[in-house]
Amino acid sequence: MKIVMQRVTRASVSVDGEVISSIGNGLCILIGIKRDDTIEDMKYIVKRILNTKIFDDNNKKWSTNIMDKQYEILCISQFTLYHTLKGNRLDFHKAMPAQEAEQFYNKFLAELGKNYKPELIKDGKFGAMMEVNIKNNGPVTLEIESLNKLNKANECDDV
């Protein structure tokens, strides 16, 4: 799994010109799901989303996380995060096929809700052509990828 996580003052997603989800202060998260992603990958990403300290405390230091602030999260499925270029053409063979990915994405949302407040978690519409409006705060944008079988032995990061 791979995410692009943006600290925002507001974000929304529209489908066919209609806003279907919106948040105020919080995180907008673009989520890519790879063919061989597992529940372990999902749990790793959920931990990172909820525990990464990218919000200011009273001293303007990044020492608080989304849960400390009780901010909202807007999740957007984003299969293009697992693209490769073949010449100038995009190829998405690394991305999980849509039907499997939708089930995995829904499990991801459930896992996120199980570890945080479900009422503070919003999402787009899986598989739809979406317009995402993001007002980045900072700007602060992080790319985080789950551990895969090849680099787990080399990972010394405390999750």
C-alpha cells in the first residue's frame, strides 16, 4: 500500500459536480493498493496515518497526531499511485484489480474506523471520476509506503 497524506485546512470530493464528502482541519489521504498487499500492509498504513506527528502543538512544534487533535480524515482511492511508465504510456499492472481493490479499500476504511472515530472518517466514491479539492496546510505532504516482503528484513523503523 502507498499513501500520499496531506495536512489540510479543508478538503472535499465531488462526483458529477456534487460534493459527496468534505472535511475541515485534518488529513486528505490518497490511497494506492498494490496487487500483493496484505492485511499487515493495511495495518501498517493505518498506524502511520493515526500516529504520525505532523500537527502543531501550542509551541508550534510538530508533536501531535490526528487523534490528539480529533481532526477529520478524507480518504480517496487512487490506483494511479501504482503506475509504471512504458515509454510515455502509463501502465497499472502493479495496482490491485478493481473488484479486489474495492473490497480491500472498504476493509481499510473499517480498520481505520476501528482504530479512530468512524464519524471523523470520510471517503470518496471508489472507481468514480472524482474531483478532489484540497487546501493544503503548510504545505505538508508525505508519501508513505507499507513494508513489503523484500525490505522487511532491512526495516529498523519503530512502528
